[in-house]
Amino acid sequence: MKKYLLIACLFFLFTFCKKDEPKICGCEDPATEINWLKDLIAEAETDITGRYKGTIYFEIIDNEPLFFVMMLLDTTNGTVKHWFKCNGEKLHFNSIGEEPRDMKFNHVIYTNIKIK
């Protein structure tokens, strides 16, 4: 009888105790629900120039949700680091020292980098 009770308890724990993923910018799936981000990912999926090769991360910096895009995107200035607010507004920094720090790089929204 104890064996069945143990199995029932384990079943209950694994079935009903799921950790809810926090919403990102009010979305459960920002890659498909945020239009500008969805468009950027679609461009990255079909790009053959290499400008859209990279990774998109979600970070919370100073209590502000931000997307960190590590892709070339724009060939005029040659930078691969781009910061965007949830609404798609691009943040501009005058120097590297002004850029957000303390990044964790642990929440990947999208990547097209393939490791062989």
C-alpha cells in the first residue's frame, strides 16, 4: 500500500506542480506576440547576408525589461550590440561605458547560431 501511495504522490507532484514561466513584456511568447520582434526573427530566418546571424536575449536591467540583440543588423556603424524596449524603441548609447551591465545571458528568445 505504501508503494502505491508513493507513486500517487510522485504523480501528483510532477503533474500539478509546474513552475509558471514569467510573462515577458506582457506576453507568454514574445517571439510570436510582439510584432517588431516577430518581424526581426522572420528576417533572421530568411537572411542570406549574415547581417541577421546571432541571438536575441531578454534581460531585466535596472527593473526595465529589455531585449538585447547580438546581430549586425546595420552595416553602417558595424556594431553587433543592440538594445530594444518592449515597444521596439531602440536605445542608443554614446559609449560602451553607458551600455547596460550585469547581463546574465540566460533567457534566449531566439538564436540562429548552430553549433556543430
